[in-house]
Amino acid sequence: MRKLLVTGGAGFIGSNFVHFVVANSDVDVVVLDKLTYAGNAASLAGLPEDRVRLVVGDVADACLVDALVREVDAVVHYAAESHNDNSLDDPSPFVETNLVGTFRLLEAARAHDVRYHHISTDEVYGDLDLDDPARFTEETPYNPSSPYSSTKAGSDLLVRAWVRSFGLRATISNCSNNYGPYQHVEKFIPRQITNVLDGIEPKLYGDGRNVRDWIHADDHSSAVWTVLQHGRIGETYLIGADGEQSNKEVVEAILRLMGQPSDAYEHVRDRPGHDLRYAIDSTRLRTELGWRPRYTDFEAGLSATIDWYRSNEEWWRPSKAATEHKYAAVEAVPAVQPR
Ligand code: NAD
Ligand code: DAU
């Protein structure tokens, strides 16, 4: 493999992956990114220009996608509308990017017989009860809850059909919640870190008992790189690092690590349809492909992430006020739970 197309490579996880590929291989990277509110060319700053090229454009643009896919050896498709709260406000870009965009990429990969890796999420499996010892596996039935997760589930199914019907050389990975540098301040962990830096109390949805299974973005990158090189065609791999934490535990850890009283947070309106718990069993990835996470101490990874946001205010500051303004409007409305 000499050249890779990374869609969404100016977003959070995509940019971390581009940094990973440059640091760990000789492969050149073409990034295709629309630079939506969530994309930031600054996340690629400092990377060698002779190895990384940013093309600003839409994954749903069939001509552009065809032209880019034909010049590479493999595609890793990260581009998506990724935020559940936004999908409750307006689902339409989720359908366009996550479903139509994936369809365009699959058609181009099919036309040019290019290896394709699809980045998906554990949310396609729905949620687990808080007291259920079970975790998601590759065999768990799909049961998405939100417009975001249902469009991701639909895109996974398109990939499976293109493998079966057209022999596309594709793999899928479904990862749990990522944290680390370059994550947009709309997301839970960076929102609370930057709130504390701004002297605002962290905001916990509902009672804060919901559980997420946290993995550092670097570990997600190493897992995707492993699947891209050694994964079995047509196979799905779940990616997780045994990082289950309740939202309340995460907020308390952030406050403690930032020298604040651990109860200095505020409960706000819950997310409608809020998934209770996600948990990944990554046995297949570990036993079949030998992958292991590097960040096994969540608090150490969180502490490094806090340091990154402290040192990179110029990266997140331009998005902060608009993001909080949007949340303030939503959080002022009384909660109505649809289920
Ligand atoms: P993000 O929102 O930070 O980044 C998405 C990127 O895609 C942005 O750079 C944006 O500009 C770009 N993009 C959006 N629409 C586009 C379009 N039509 N054409 C081209 N580019 C477009 O998202 P993220 O958190 O980095 O997530 C990346 C991928 O990983 C997504 O597919 C998401 O479903 C998946 N994922 C995320 C997590 C997580 O915890 N964040 C966990 C598992 C899987
Ligand atoms: O599980 C993987 C998924 O993780 C990805 O597919 C999504 O792209 C990614 O956004 C993430 O989805 P979540 O909805 O779990 O992430 P979010 O950061 O929005 O919220 C994490 C948890 O924190 C969730 O239970 C909601 C809660 N929350 C969130 C915000 C923004 C709060 O309590 N307060 C907040 O201010």
C-alpha cells in the first residue's frame, strides 16, 4: 500500500489516524473533508506536505469521489455527521453524509477495485441495561436508537451488501467512545474540560448514570491500521479498551484532575432517547489479529487530554461560544422523554 484516501481526516478521529499513519508508515495520505463545523484543517498542521494532501469536498460528490478513489490503494472512510444531539435537531445532513456519502464511496471503490475500510460505531447495537453483564459482540443484532446511529447502521449494511453482491474488498470496525486531542468541544469530555477552563460548571445529562466505554483515539487508530493490513475481507471487528465509566464518574475525574471540588457540576435536561450503556467485547480483534490498546489507564489518558486542551486554546476557542449558545437553548427546554 502506497497511498491512502482518508475521508473525514480533518475531524477528531480521522485527524488522529492521519497523524498515526504518517508517524508509523511510509504511506502517503489524501484527506477528503468537507470542513463542516466539525472539521478543522488546523488538526493536520505540522504534517509533511509531501505526504499529506487535503482536498476540501463532499463524500456525496460522485465525480470527485471517483477521481480520488481511482488514484489510491485503499480508502478509510471516517467522514460522517457524528453528534447524536445534532441528529435530534436536524437529521437531514446525517442521511446525506452517512448514507448517501457511503454509497458514493462504495460505488467508486467497486468501480476501481480498491480496498475499503468502513469506520462505524458501537451505537449500531443500541444500548444495554446498566445492570446487564453482557457486552456487544460482532453477533449482537443491530438496534440503533437515534437518527445518527440509524444512519451509521444503514451505512454498515450497505458495506455488507457490497461485499456479498459485488465482491468488494471491505472490512468494518465498530468502535466505542473515543477521547483524546482534536475532539470538538460539543462532545462530552472536551465540553466539560473547556467549561472548567472557562469557569463554567460541567453539565451532566439526567442523573449521569449512563455508561460509555472509553478508548483513546490513538488506540482506535492502531486498531484500524491493524484491520486494514491484516483483517479478513468481509469481516467486522469490534474495537474497545475495557474502559467502562459512568458519565458521573468521568465528570468527577475531570474536576478532580483540574483541582476543583468533585461535586462542582450541574445536572441538566436529559438527552431524548438517551442510550443507557455501551460496552465492547473486542476478543476477536485481540485473538485473531493480536491487537492490544496502549492506554489502559483511563485517568492517565484523561489527564493528558486535559493538558492538551490547556495548551491548545487557539484550536478550540473559535468553536466554544457558538457551541455553548446552542446547548443553552436546548437545555432551557423541559425534558420530554419519548420512551
Ligand atoms: P467528527 O465530527 O469530529 O469529524 C467528522 C469529519 O467528517 C469532519 O472533519 C467533517 O468536516 C467531515 N465531514 C462531515 N460531512 C462530510 C461530507 N459530507 N464530506 C466530507 N467530509 C465530511 O467525527 P469523529 O468523532 O471524528 O468520528 C469519525 C468517524 O468515527 C465517524 O464515522 C463516527 O461515526 C465514527 N466513530 C466515532 C466515535 C467517537 O467516539 N467520536 C466512536 C466510534 C465511531
Ligand atoms: O459510542 C460511540 C459514539 O460515541 C460515536 O458513535 C459518536 O460519534 C460519539 O459522538 C459518541 O456518542 P455519545 O452520544 O456517547 O457521545 P457524547 O460525547 O455526545 O456523550 C457522551 C455521554 O455524555 C452521553 O451519555 C451523553 C453525555 N453528555 C454529553 C454531553 C455533550 C452529558 O452528560 N453532558 C454533555 O454535555
